[in-house]
Amino acid sequence: MDETEFWELIDAARQRADGDPEDQADLLVERLLGMDPDLVLDFARHFEARYNRACAWDLWGAAWVLLGGASDDAFDFFRCWLIGQGREVYEGAVHDPDSLAELLDDFDEELDGDGEELGYAADEAYEQLTGSVAPDLGIAPAPAEPLGTPVDLENDRALAERLPRLWARFGPD
């Protein structure tokens, strides 16, 4: 599976799910179940590599602004959700997290920002196909600390300075 095929699967599931990350995960599992287990592992590698790449302070700051706070787990699930938004939003956000102010049409804290189930889709499909847990993917793990310059996530002024467009659009009133 190449990168284009990976993103096509993500996009097709997102469009059919009408923006619901849990439905998107279910649809992804459904699609992956129709594939060879090796392709499911390829999908998992693509997903995990992008998940690891999104481990950055500025993206954590973006998650904090959008969600009104983001614990370690919430940031993990946000990164899964971000991948689920498709290539354009993901790449734009990784390159410039503040661009989420323009890339997102809307953001509903009740529905958006939590893609936990997306992170398990490939594992679930692989286990259903083979009856065993997915093997190690053989890719580098996520960094121990987020990449980039640390930001005090609890400091509104620091977040507003680091992510001015996102803060203006989605920050607290």
C-alpha cells in the first residue's frame, strides 16, 4: 500500500461517516477486513508514522485551544483524529498548526478532536483477519517528548502568541 492508497482509504471512510470519527473507524475496519493482512500492516505503518510525526508542541497547543485543554491521552486521540481529517488538513497542520484556523470548516468539541478508535482500526482488522495480535511494525517509535519548542499549555497568552489565528477563531471568549 502506498501513501496515496492510504489517504484514499482515510478519505473514503471520512466521507461515508459524515465526520463522525467512531463511524469512520468502523468503516475503516470494514474496508481493511477485505484486504490481505500484509496490506493491513502497511496501512498501520502509514498511520503510525503520521501519528508519530504529529507529536509536536505546536500541535499539542492546537489541540489545547480546540478542545479547551488536552491531557496526554487527549493529545494522542487528537493526533488520530487529525489523520482522519485527510491528507490536506493533516499535512497543513503538521507544517503549520496555526493553519487549522483556515483548514477546519468548523469544530465541535463533542464530536471532533477525538479519534481514539481510528488509532485501533488496523489492529482490530488484523486481529479479526488472522486471529492474532499485529506484530511490531518495525518503525521508529514516537519521540519521548514532543518535537519543537515547548509551550506552556496552561498559559493563554503563550498559546495566543504561538497560534494567533487558531486562538482568534477557536480560543476562549
